[in-house]
Amino acid sequence: DTAVSQTPKYLVTQMGNDKSIKCEQNLGHDTMYWYKQDSKKFLKIMFSYNNKELIINETVPNRFSPKSPDKAHLNLHINSLELGDSAVYFCASSQDWAVDGYTFGSGTRLTVV
Amino acid sequence: QKEVEQNSGPLSVPEGAIASLNCTYSDRGSQSFFWYRQYSGKSPELIMSIYSNGDKEDGRFTAQLNKASQYVSLLIRDSQPSDSATYLCAGVKAAGNKLTFGGGTRVLVKP
């Protein structure tokens, strides 16, 4: 199936731990994104990569580090997790310039306890 | 002021009626707009895109764009209980790839 897939779907972890979320797309898109959706459903961009190059880096704590080994993969590593990091993290992909919008992955619900 | 604003709702609509959702944006550089539907616990799904002033129809959905007034709207005709979801409006600048989302409008269609 053509899609954007991310793993894991759920992640429950303790404060201070380090965790990673993985994302892969087989749509042939050049650009991938990480968005955070808070409890009020507000979707906010964190990072974007175009063909392995970081092109958007919003005001995000440097505990968050994205990595793109190739244009089909974008991972998110989070160090020293805090309670406020609890949210749903969505990976997405698009053609250049997002003329057709994004295709989203199924999301990772991160709960920090 | 948020870049893209929506009424959070809930917008309660009887089954078979028209649901009307509105979205305003502040950045005049925004050129293309999208409506996403998000069911509870699921990811956003693109339902409409609109790039020029006027109306665009796709099945029961009609998107409207007015760049002079900086608003985008979505009409859902013959609303069904399965249309109950949160609808997210998003805009992107020309030659850009950062979608800026509104906070979403929750729609409840009652049988």
C-alpha cells in the first residue's frame, strides 16, 4: 500500500527518558514533515526536510532532533522527555511546494508520565 | 492573532442539513488552501483543496475562497452522521511547503 507509515503508534514513557519515532513514505514525495498536535487539536509544524536537507526548523527545544537518512525516511528523536511533550506527533509528506497538500501518517500518541 | 482561525464549535447540524464552516487567515501571501477532516484518534485526511477565488465542488463538499476578504469556507450538503469529525483549515504560501493550520471546527451531525 502506498502510504506514510510511522511507528510506534503509542508510546508511554517516563520523564527523562529518550525515545525515537520513525516515519517512512513510499509516495515518492521529496518533502517530509513532523507536526505536533496538542490536546486542543492544534497542529503545529516542528521540522521539514526536502530530499534529506532540513528546510524548516521551528522554535522547538533542542531536545528534539530530526534525522533523514534518505528522502523516504524521517525520524524524530527526543531526549530527556518532559510531561509537556505529551501529544500526538504526526509525520507527513508532500510534493515540492505542497501544491496538493500533505499526506499524513497515522500518528504517534506520546504520553510522558 | 493566529495565522489561521476557525471557530472551535461544536457545530451541531441535523442529519440532511447543510453544515457551513468558516476559516479566516491573516497572511495575504497565502495562496492555496486545504480542508482536512480528522476523526477522533485518527490522522487528518485531505478532503478539499482550493487555489483561486470562487467555489469548488466535489460531491457533497463545496469549498469557497475569497482572497480579498481573506476567508475560506466549506459547505457540507446533506450532512450525515459519518461527517461528524473535526475539520481543519490550512493555508500555504506560493512556492512554499509549510501548511499553517487552524485549530479546527468540531462538527456533530445528529440523526
